[in-house]
Amino acid sequence: MKDDLPMRVLSALVGAGLLLLVLWAGIPLILPTLLFLLWLGGSELRDMLARRGIGLNLPLLLGGGSLLFLFSLPQLHWHFPQVPWREVALGLFLMGSFSYELLRGADLTRFAFTLLAFLYLPWSLGYVLLLRETPDPGLGLWTLSLPLVASFATDTGAYFAGRFFGRHKLAPEISPGKTLEGSMGGILFSFLALLAYTALVREVFPFGLLELWLFSLLLSLAAQLGDLAESMLKRFAGVKDSGRFLPGHGGLLDRIDSLLFTFPLTYFLVVLFT
């Protein structure tokens, strides 16, 4: 673990720098990045499920996910607010998946896991496009930074609190290394990190202190739930890492598992409180 730490830190810094560049550039760069993440994350899911003899309809996932990303573009929601665009994409994907299975052998297991992958990856990632422009293009960059700070702080706080103080297992059957003490440390560090971060850029945030406290608690819990959800998938597939995307960090899904839960929740909270 110690030998891997320098590589983990270096790859994390490089990844964070690239991510900030993409988010700053806005929709023109975010959209192709999401398509790349969908392809890579979908490939990792396909390979994991294949170890259990379960097929994943990757072409359908990529096609449906691409449509969902297009239907998540803020411009559509601005000009045609009466149309539930994302729900339309979900309905089309559902009908397309059923039609495919009716024509190709009615493999309901493949259908079920492809639908799960659709909700897990593109459905969650699509909120990045909406969040980048919510409540407006200027503030969108800052609101999109909230789940990033909360997820990173939760992961860091949980790691060190669990390492030094961990005694009681959180979910031993899913992730034996996680502890209740680590979970509490993640929540505390997330709160402190968001408090410090928003204090530095307080003038751009339209939220009060009590709202930020609520955000820090809910986002930290969502980050940990996302981590456990991906651990459950890996335990089901019998693998330690989802892939080899970043040196020292495992696969792509190992890196974005928390964000897959914090991105949607942040969007819901921002819409609710602005």
C-alpha cells in the first residue's frame, strides 16, 4: 500500500487537473468526455459481468447512453421545458431493449443488467450536463464543484479515519475494509472541506450556511453509498478492481463510483434550494 501511494497521488493529481479543465471548458468538452467515460465504464461492467456468465448489450448501452446525453443538454430543457427529455430517452431505451431481446433470443438476464448499466452510468452521468448550467452558466461551474469536493473529501477522510481509528466494520460482507469510524471521518472531513471551500469563494454561492451543512451531510452519505454500491458489483463479479484505468487507482468505476451518486443528488439539491 505504501509503495503504491506516490503513484496514487500522482495519477490523482493528473486526473484532477484534466477534470477541472474539462469542467471549465463547459458543454463542448464535457459531452465527448462523458461519451468516453460511458464507453470505458460500460466496457468494465461488461468484463466484470462476463466473469459470472452474464452478457451486457454494450452497443445498445452506448447508443442509448449517447441519446440520453443529448437529451440532457440544458438547451433542450430551456427551449422545450414542457418535454421530460430524460424520461423520453429512458422510455425509448426500455422499448429498444425489449425489442432487441424479442428478436435475439429473449435473454431477460442480459436485458435486466443492461438496464441496470443504463441507470448506473449514463443516467447518473447525464446530470453533469444539467448541473454545469444550473442555476445558470456562470454559477454552474461552482455548483458542479460541490460533489467533486464532497466526494474527494469523503474518500480521503474515510481512508485516514478508518486506518487510524477503524474498529467496527461498516459492511463486512460487501467491503470488509470499511469501518463505521471511517464513515464518520469521511462525513466530518467532507463538512470541513466544503466549509473551507465555500468560504474561499463565498460570493459565488447562492446558499446559506445551514444549506451547506445539509449538502455536506447528504453528499458525503451519497458518496459512501456509491462506493459501497460499486463494491457490491465487484464482490458479485469476484474482482478486486473494476479495471486498470489509472495507475494505483484501479478502474474507471473505482474512481467515479462516489460521483455517480453525488452528481444526481447535487442537481436535486441545487434545483430545490435555488
